[in-house]
Amino acid sequence: MVNFQPFSGVVTMIDNFSIGQNNVVGCYKLISVDGGYGRLVNFVVAPTTYFVDHVMVSVGDRVTGFYDANAPVPLIFPPQFRAIVMAKDTPNQNVKVDHFNGNLESSDGTLRLNISPHTQILLENGQAFNGSVANRDLIVLYGATTRSIPAQTTPHKIIVMC
């Protein structure tokens, strides 16, 4: 199971990143993110990395990158993670990437989803998803939450990661 972890900060650099023996340039990017207080991360962005709302990220943007904390990484500084999902920070929109169980509660126990008829449920390719979102990895876009434990929210969009 993927252990999704977020890292937020300001994009300080975007550069091409060559991978493999063919050194194909341009398909992979290296995005450097400064989280403040000396916390730096380089995200390797592949053609399969999902960008929330398909936004273009530029130097100076505040972003959150989600990566698999269980995946092997090179022992270098700053750490270099393969980005699974990237989200550009927007006012009044929160993004949570996690595995949600049968009760629609995140694996870290911090968020429970209340699906409404107005919640858009899509696949990563933008097509409608008609199955159950329970027991799946989800990208959840939401606004306000309750102050309960776990916090509850009615998301406005859910992207199912198949």
C-alpha cells in the first residue's frame, strides 16, 4: 500500500531531468521546493504525475507534492522524491491524497468524507467514475471541515486513482 506524504513550499527551480540510458530530455522534470526553515525537497516529475486541475506550475508558486514515503530514495541532500500528485495551492481549497477505507476515512485518521450528490467523482483522465470510492486511493479536493476528530468534509471533487 502506498504511504502518501505531502511536502509543501515554494517552487525555486524547474529543470529538465534525464532518466535512463537514453537520456531522453524534456519528458521528466526536477522541481525544487523550499518548505522554509532549511527544509528542501526535489521532486522528480514524470509524465504520469497527476497535476490537480491540470495547472501549470512556475517558479515562485506555492505547491504541495505528494510522494510514497515507502518508496526507496537516494541518500542525498536535498531529498529527491518521485512526485505522484502535485497541487498548486489555491485559496479555499484543500487537497488530501490518501487511501480511504470503507467508512471513507483516510488512512491517517484525520479526514472523513461525506459524499453529496454535487460531489464530482472522476478518473485521473477526467472521465466520470461510477463505482464506489470506498477502499481506494483518492485525490480529494475540499473546502471547510468540521472540528471533530476525524475532521469531516463534503468534498467538491474526488479523483479516483486506479
